[in-house]
Amino acid sequence: MSSTSPAPGVDAQYQTSLESGTFVIQHCQRCGRYVFQPRQHCPHCDSIALVWHRPSGLGTVYSATAVRLKGNAPYNVSLVDLDEGVRMMSRVEGISCDAVRIGMRVRASVSGVGADALVVFHPIGDSA
């Protein structure tokens, strides 16, 4: 009897891409819309025809807040609308947390290594 491992779940596939330094989101081949958080079915048309796609990485800050924990440097938590039409939670780096503004144009990059890899954003153009 041979055993085959099932394909890793979509969350594991996403994390594996990040660990290799690549940011991906899903694209539905049926309805043509982009999807984030990773899913098994398209939330727009319920298709399973989702494929991984490297987005442009460009986006606009939709919302941001500064988090201040006693004894730690403040940081921001931001919602970013990618140009592909999905919104994701992350942070904007490279500027003070108080300088992050709604409407600011940003570019994604993968920060960290291994299991600690995640998507962060940096201001672009005149946004900084």
C-alpha cells in the first residue's frame, strides 16, 4: 500500500510562499476576482478554481492605528487595500507609527525568515 500526503492546506501554501520570500494571493479563474485570506473556495462565486498569483504589491492605507504597550516601542496596525481589490491587515514600516496616514500609497515586501515571515508595507513616492 502506498501512502500519499494530501496537498498542504491553503494557509500552509501561503506561509510556504512567504518563507521563500514570495508574497502571493489567490485569483479566481471563474469570476476573475482576487481573494485574500487564502481560501478553498472563492467567496464571490464559490468556485474551487483558485490559483496563486503574485500581486503588484501596491496598495493604499485604508485605516491605521498606533499601538503603544508599556515598555515597548509603539507600532502601527494598518488595513491596506491592495490594487488587486483585496484588503489585508499588516503594518507600515520605515516611518513613525504616527506618520502613517489614510490614503498613503504603500508597497508590500516580505519581512522576516522562516515561520516568522510576514507581509509588511513601506511608503512609496510622496507618501513618506
